[in-house]
Amino acid sequence: MSLNNRPDTPAEAQFYVRLVTESPIRKESVKKFFKTFESYAPVNVMTVFEVSDPDGNPSQAPLVHRVSEDGEHQYEIPLTRNLTPNEIEEVAVQLNSSFNEGNFLFETSTFDEDCCLYEDDDEDYVEEEVTDQIATKLAERMHDSWMHERLNNGWRYDKIRSDINKTHPLVKPWDQLSEEHKVVDHNLPQMFVDLLEEHGYTIISEEELNELIETASKKR
């Protein structure tokens, strides 16, 4: 299933999910990662890499294994589109609870790491404490939205997930989830601020707004 780094290894997919580890993992673990994602991914979101087999014949690979310049091992699955935050949350929760191959990162193309690197002199930066609070609230609302969508479609809570019986262990309020299942993306608030700036908008505090209004009133 995995294609090791070779001259014919395909370029990075435009849309992807990726498991990143410091050292290579066992073939069984690669299969477990692939099967976990396959089980919880949206329908028709997975695709394949067009590659060549050892004899040079055209072939396809649903997952490739790369080694980055930093020595990280990347196990990448190509997608037909970016995942939504709710879709990422569900897959991430399942990986965190079922994948036990030491330390690993779960990356997606939905959020580009470059957008999360900020220069204090050039970019507006939201205080970390504020972003943490907002990120947690966003995660809570996304989970509640996902839960209500499931409930409206006939799903109910059970310790065992069953697509046939429409049961899922996470169909319950945020405050009843265990800490390991409360997946929070702390980069979302700052990325939202950056997105607004790219479209010509900015965010200021209520105090700053009141000062601007007061200054403008004095000039009249």
C-alpha cells in the first residue's frame, strides 16, 4: 500500500491528509492509519496517486510514504477536496483513540502551515489567551453542530459505533466528552483574522472602536 521515496514518487497532492512520525512505523500501523481514515472519511473524498510500478508500468497508489528533508516520515493519502473542520475533527478523534504508534502528527491540506507563522511587526496577532478561549468555543460549537446533525438524522449515543444501527460514542454534549475527545485547533482564530485581512477587513477591540468614534466626534 505504501510507496517509499523513489525517483517516481509523486509530488505532494493538492488535497491530502498526512500522518507524520519521527521514525518509520510498521506496515500494520500504516494499514491501520489508512483503514481508520477510510472508515471515517466522507464518501468519495479519497483518490489515488498515479505512479509507476518497479517495472515502469502505470499503476496507482492510495497512500505514499515520503521522508522529508528534516527526516520526518510522512504517510500521505490524496483527496479530491479539502476536509471541513467537522470532518477533520471526527477523523482526528478516531485516530487519537485508536492509533498508538508513539508520537505522531495528523496534518491536512485544509490549513496551510505557512499561514500560521506570524511576524509581530508585519501581522496583527491575537493574544494567545484570547485565541485559546475562542478556539475552544469554536470546537465546542462545531461539535454541537455535528452532534445535532447526527441526532436529526436518527443517530444516538452508544459506546459502540455502528453505521447500521446509527450509534456513535461521541453523540453527546461537549461537556460530557472526555478530554482526549475534545479536539481543539488553536490556529483557527488567527487564521480567521488573517483571512479577513486578505479581504480588506480588520478586527479591533471595543475599546479601540470607542476611541476612534470619540476622536472622530471631536473633529466634527
